[in-house]
Amino acid sequence: MAALPAADADKTKHVGGRIKAIRTARRISLRQLADMIGTTASFISQLERNLSGASASTLMRIAAALDLGINDLFEQTDGGFHKVLTRADRPLLPISHGCRKTVLSRRPIHEFEVYSGDFDVGGSTGNDAYTHGGKHEMFVVLKGTVELTLADERFTMNEGDSIEYATSTPHRTVNIGKTPAQVLWIIAPPTSGAAELNQYTPGQGSQPGGQK
């Protein structure tokens, strides 16, 4: 593919620094990234210092190697590499069974993933228990009273309670209290890839009781 159009120069001038910041955050060396995309460490170094451009296909390979979407390479932040994710901007998973689940963790961090769940009274994660890989999960109740099912065990949990289990254990959550409930799922390492997370809609953060 040809290089990106000159009209996009303003958007692309920050890409090199963005790639370097993400690469170093991942503890990936120049040589390692170069080997992953089939180029040289010298080329990556020049790209990161904005001394060389890159074709769209090369940027797509770099994004894939860093487990990112291509748009993540162009994202700019005011005041540095870190930025606040507001509640209103959390990506929202499909709503079902009175539960709204949003994503809190963001790339380039990829050692863990965090989700927030807001449950209406009687809301649940679904009619059936589910599993996802064989990783480690911590479940924390932030508000309300819920029942957590782990295989054949059931736990009534209140605000401030937490529990840990393998994601391969069938699990299901239901709000058994009289008020909306809120929980956190913390998973390490992640069981969702960039492609899966990119399908969720940003700017759709939710609040208990159905408010957005």
C-alpha cells in the first residue's frame, strides 16, 4: 500500500511518539517489534523519531503486533501519554438481562482487563453460567447485594465483598437486592483480544437504574 496521503500529515506526525510510548510500555524492544512486522530495528527507530514515514499497511502490521486497532496509533492525548477515561466514555457491551457492562481497562495496558457491571433489581449476567478461557478473575461488589454462582456453589455478596476464581469456572451473577447493584470484574491476563474489544461502542457509559 502507498504511504498515507499528505492531507493526513497533521494526524500522522504524532504516530512515531505514540508507537514508542506503547512499545516501551509493553517492554518490547526495537528488535522485537521489527521482527514481529518483518522490518529492521533501524526503521522502527527512525519512525518513532519522525525521521521516516510508513505506509498504511506497515502501520496496520505495527498495530496488530501491539494488539491495537489502527485508530489507537493516531489517538492523541493532552498532557502526556496517560488520560482519564470518563464514565460517559466507557465502551459499552451489548445490554441484556438488566445488566450493563462497560470496559474500564484500555490499551496499551494488556496485562489485565477490568469491567464494571451495573445491575437493575433482578438483573443478571444471563440465564446460564458462562466461562471464558482459563485465566484468573477477581469479582468485587461495589454497591448492593448480589448472588454469585460458581459451578455448584452460591455466594451472597454485599458491598465491599470480593472473591477470586478461575475464568474456566462456570459463573453467573444476579442482583438479589432491592436496589441497583454495581460490581467489578478484574481479569488477568485478559481473555478478550483487541478485535473483540473494538466492536464495543464508546461513549455509552451507563449508570444503575437504566440511566446513561
